[in-house]
Amino acid sequence: MVKRIWSLYYDGFSHLPHWAKIVLAIVVAKLFIMFVVFKMLLMPNYLNSQYTTDEDKSNHVLNELISTP
């Protein structure tokens, strides 16, 4: 089953025109930047840097969910 799925995608991507391969590479690069680079730069792990125990982390999240409108 996995081999059939792999051959389907491999055959489909190998017969793409040159411009489509370039567009696909641009899309993959943008997704990589959005999900990997932005996550590291813009979303620091606040809970691990501020709280040490799981109980403290869960209390903080609970308080933020209840108190923030």
C-alpha cells in the first residue's frame, strides 16, 4: 500500500512541467519559513522559561483562560 502511494506521488511529481516544480519549491520554502523559522523567532516557550513544575504551568494557563476576556 505504501509503495503504491509512493509510486503515485513520484510519478505525478516527476511529470510536472518545469514552472510547476519551481512553484512547488517556492510553496514548500514558504511553508518551512512560516512553520519552523517563525515559530522559533516569534513564539518563545514562555511556560518553560517562567515556571518549573507542571502544576505551576497549568495554574498559569487556567488563570489566563479564566481572567482574559
